[in-house]
Amino acid sequence: MYSPSPKYDLTNEKIWINKNCYFTGVSQKIWEFKIGSYQVLDKWLKDRKKANRELSDEEINQYQKIIFALRETRKLMTKIDQIIPNFHLR
């Protein structure tokens, strides 16, 4: 559907995938969330850009699910930090 060219807008909490299309309501913590050394949301879009093809409706839906999963993960991490003070994975 749209060619991914991700850019994060901190002020408006938007991930722009091209000049006209964006995902909104994505906090900086979610945008910057890493698994290992990979920034999840940025890497997912860049991997599709490397494939040099447009995003399908299914991929856009999948990306929204990833955003949701990362939000829920952050909530759980916050709860763990409250229950177990000074608990940090290294």
C-alpha cells in the first residue's frame, strides 16, 4: 500500500512511513524500544524498505499489532520494576 520511509515525530508521537501516511499515538519509549540491539519498530519498517516494495494492508495491520504488543510489554516491565525494586536485566 505505502512505501515505508520511517521518520519519528517526537512532538506529535507519529511514525511517518511516507509524506502522507503515519501511525499516531506512539510514545518515544515505544518507538525506541529495543530487543537486543534492534530498535523494533524502526527495524521492521526498514526491513520492508530494503525489500523495495509497498506495505500491504496485512503488513500495516501487523505493524499496529507490534505497536500494541510493545505497549503491553512496557506496562508489564513497569509492574515488574514496582514489584521487584532494582530488578534490571543485563
